Amino acid sequence: MRYRSGLSPAGAPDAKGGLHAMVKLDDRLIATLYSAVDNDSRWVDLLDGMRAEFEVESAVVQVLDNSAPDLRMVWESRDRISQSRVALHDSWANTLANPRFRRPRQRITDVQISSDQRLSDYTAQDRSVLREGLARCRLGLAFWISVRLDPARHFTMIFHRAPEDGRDIGPQDLARLEGLAPHLQQALRLWVRLDQAEARVRLIEDAADGPLAAMIACDRRMRVQWMNADARRILHAGGQGMGPLLLRGGGLACRKSGDQDRLQRLVHGEGSVLVIGTDGRQALHVRASFPALAGQGGQQQGGRQQGGLSSDHVLLMLSRPDAEVCFDAGDIAQLFGLTATEALLAASLAGGASVSEFAETRGIAEGTARLHLKRILAKTGTSRQSELVRRICLSVGGRGEQRITL
């Protein structure tokens, strides 16, 4: 760990004994720190404990963006007392009037422990402004520990003393923060990884609500873990009597017992595709996809696939052949270089309408519509209407909500 405290070690006992051995951060605070990795409310509990441990007026954690000339706060959490005084503290302390946000900044390597009194890049005027501004917020000077998250951001745990308390960071405070440093680094590594993983999940879920098939992730007992917007519409239609599959008590249920048995066999690996609700227009096509088994694209680790879903989970892809698909004409115009009218015709054809039906809907002659189609085929480099439809269906053009009819 590259570590820089900004403090002179002179007069402090060495790390092998003396003060570092005698001063130890409460183990309960370390446990609370790790519990905050996946529960943001625990940061408040941690800061309440830190405020008492260091006997300070305020304890706050912040994620700061240093990519701009001035520091910018992008996330924070405060102890409960500081939170009750948030309006007072934010009236000055967390604004650009505070020299701490405007001063030239040394790049944080891995960990840095410092204080307002130890910084060398404050001018005399900065120090005067800082003291007076903090006093108006009923705060004194601060000390902190900062951890680099990435080249543009760092995490800071900052402690403000009371206005009348003029002490700098002392040897005991330093020893506690040095003991905290490796735990804080590890917790923040986990915190960042979890945040990145959750961001990827949100991105994938958002994408799955786009122009893709209806998808449901469930376990082998058909209890639903996740579904996208198209799947929600299909299950909602089933609940309204407009489809063979619905959601009941958090699990998938078919209206017919025979369909239920066949779907149950499908999720247990018997086959890969299935049709349920075979009474004509309400048929639902289902494909099952399973996590890769060990030796088949993934390594089994404790019942889980590395980088994938639990081996107990199944991804079901569903489609309703009777559903009307509405393609986004604006997207089609941009993707294929068509005029607005041409794009509307292309979207209508891809959605299953005929040229004559489009002409009737738009109130134009069928011959005019066919002239538009001829220009569309020329612009898209296609020779047949079927090829045009295939290209549109395979494009990234947006699709509107499917309309499911009885």
C-alpha cells in the first residue's frame, strides 16, 4: 500500500509497539465498515461511532470528483447529528467558498491522511476564510483520510472538531486512522466492485426492455426472479384472460394443467422449445436457456457458474405470434436513410401490414404507396419486400409496446 500521511512521525512511537499497539480502533466499527459495502444506511451507523471514537463535532464520508479544476462532491453520508444540521453545514462548508474545494490539489496515490492545519498549499487568507466560514457553520478545522478510487475520484472520511477546539490531528488519531486504512481500502474495493456490478445489471435490464424478446429468469420451481417489460405485458395479459401464462403467487402458472406439466418439464431441461396455449391465436412460444455446465463454457464453483446465473436458474424467452409489433418509424428513417413517409410505410410492412392496408390507413392511392415502396427498396439495396422486412426486423430500430388482442 502506498501511504502518505502528510504528518511528521517525529515524537510518535514506532509501529511495532508503543502507541500503535495501545491505540486500536473499536472492532465493532471495523465490522460496521464492512457491513456498509452493501447497505448504505450502515455508513450512518459507522459515522455515529466514528464521531464518538474521535470525539469530534462531525463525521462525514464523501466521494469527490477531482477531474475539474474544483472538487465536486458526487456522494456523501453523515452522522445523525450532522444530518440534523445539514442546512447549516451546507450553507458554506460544502460550497466553493470553502478553500478546501478550490486549493491546488496534490494527487492522491492510494491513501492519504492529512488535516487543515498540516496542508502547505493554503495561503494565510485561505486559513482565515476557512476558520471564519467553518465557525459560521458551528464547525472547527478538520482532519481526514482519503482513498483513491480511480484517477478521477477519491473517497474521503473527514472529521471536523468543534469551533473552540483548536487541536490538530494527534498521534492517537493518526494511529487509529492508520489502523483503519487497510480495512477502508478493502471495503472500498468491494464497494466499487458491487456498484459496478449493479450498474452493469441496470444497464442489461434497461437493454432487455428494448427491442428484444420477452424474457423471464426463474428457478426450477418456476418462481420468477426477474423479467423484462415485454414479459410483464405477456403475464399481465394472461392474468386478464388474454393469454395462456400468468403470474400467480410469484411463480409462473399456466391456465391448462397439461401446459403446466410441459412447462415444468421444459425448465428441468427436457427439450428447449415449447408451445403452450395451443388454442389458436393465444399460443405462446417459449424457449429455455440454461447456464453452462462445468466444462461447457463455464466453471462450476460451489453450485454457481463463474460469471453466470446459479445453476438452478433458467432463462425463458417468450413470444406471442399474434401480437402486433410497432416499429419506430423515426429510427427506421435514420438507420436506412428514408423520408418520413417512406419510414412509416417500411415500419407498417415490418409490422405485418400490406401495401394496400397502409394506403387505406394513410388515405392515399395504392399506386402512390407502391411508388414509395419502390424508392424504399432502392435506398435499402433490397429487391423484395420480404428482404426489406427481414432487414428491419434485424435492425436496432426501436419497437413500441406489443398490442395483444383476443
